Amino acid sequence: MTTKNLFDLTGRTALITGSTRGLGRAIALGLGAAGAALVINGRDPEKTRAAAQDMRDAGLTVRAAAFDVTDEAAVEALFRDLDAEGIEIDILVNNAGIQHRQPMVELSLADWQRVIDTNLTSAFLMGREAARRMIPRGHGKVINIGSLTSELARATVIPYTVAKGGIRLLTKGMAAEWTPHGIQANAIGPGYMLTEMNAALTSDPQFDAWVKGRTPAGRWGRPDELVGTAVYLASDASSYVSGQLIFVDGGMISVL
Ligand code: GCO
């Protein structure tokens, strides 16, 4: 196999949760450009349909899948539908996530649970269904989207921090149980990226200055800067890599 082919995803199908916008959309476009057929997801049917059409207009093979990744029955139904359509998921990217910025002493249980369910439990629900099908096939890729907060806490985003910390260990758990079956489970830890979710931060001059000062690269990251790592972890190039969390953060996690 040539080095170029190592990263070729032709003939593979990737399901990316939360891929109508932001990091998920960028990762989906990147995996598609590497040859993968795509199943893209969002909660809103119209936004998911529109995003899928945009990607088709760009020449990609795309199936829209609008469902709530926190709803166990909806996740199970989605995979049953894919089974019925003969669509086998080779690559699962657990990207769906929300943010909620509030000090813990003011935080409601409902908001805590909502963040944990969306950012962590969904990865379990999606991973379980995908692995049930990957294990008999003897191969598969799971890529979970973590965060700098998979390692370090930031005040006012503790449910997110806890969920992303859980993603780090869930990834190791998936590796422990599924690598023996030919599946590699890894995670990507994005740094401070230019996304809608971070709009309140990028528009705050003080926070913007902090990110630029705290990051060796001296800037926010672009969503497309995750694509190389995503293609690597989705491809044969990472066939002996499992349980890892790779930070794509301009060096932020590595410096004081
Ligand atoms: C925040 C941000 C972060 C980033 C990212 C950093 O409020 O601190 O939303 O959580 O999005 O997760 O890695």
C-alpha cells in the first residue's frame, strides 16, 4: 500500500453527528474529500436536509439523518434504517455537543443533565449501536470529539468539562473493549476554534486576547484544521492506534 492510499477513504461510509455546522460540518467535508460517503446529522430536519444538499452540490455522496443523539430509541431506529438501506457505517464521528456557560452554584440539574446527555451519553448510545455492527465485520473506526477541557477545567463550563473528560475515558474504554475486534477508537481534542458555539467568546475582546496570548500559535483555530487529524484517525494510517486523544490546539495544552 502506498503512503497516499493510507489516507484514502474511498468505499468507506462515515456518520458524523452534529455535522450541519461547525466542527462536525468541517470534519464531514474533509472525510468526504478523502473519499468517504457521508451520513450527516442534526436535530433539525430542514437544516440537516439543506446541509446534505449543499454537500451533494459539492460532489459528495450524502445521506441526511435528522435525529436527537440523546434519544436512545431514535438512535436505535436510525441504525435500523441504515441496516435496511444496506448502509454500513465504517467510521463514526461523535461530534454532537452543546455548551452552557454558568457557575455551578447557579446551575440547574436540568442544564447539567442536558450537557452531559448531549456531549457524553450520546457518544455511548451512538458508539454502542455502531460497534454492534462493526464487531461482526471485524473493522471500524470511532472518533470522539473531546476538548482542552478533556484535561483542564475552565470555570463556568463545568458540565461541558465533565462531559469532555468523560469522552477521554470513554475513548479508552471503547479501545479496551473494541480494539480486539479490529476497531480503533480515538479522540480529537480541539483547542479554541472559530465556531458559532464560541461566538460569545470570539466577540469578547478580553477573552479573545486571552486565547491569543495563551496559545503558542497566537490565534484561534479554524474548523478545517481538524480535517487532517480526522482523516488520519478515520483511515488505515492509524490501524495500530487506539485509545489516543490527539490535541489540535495550536500548542495550548502543552504550555503554562
Ligand atoms: C469555552 C469554550 C471551550 C472550547 C473548547 C476548548 O467556553 O471554554 O466553549 O469549551 O469550545 O472546548 O477546547
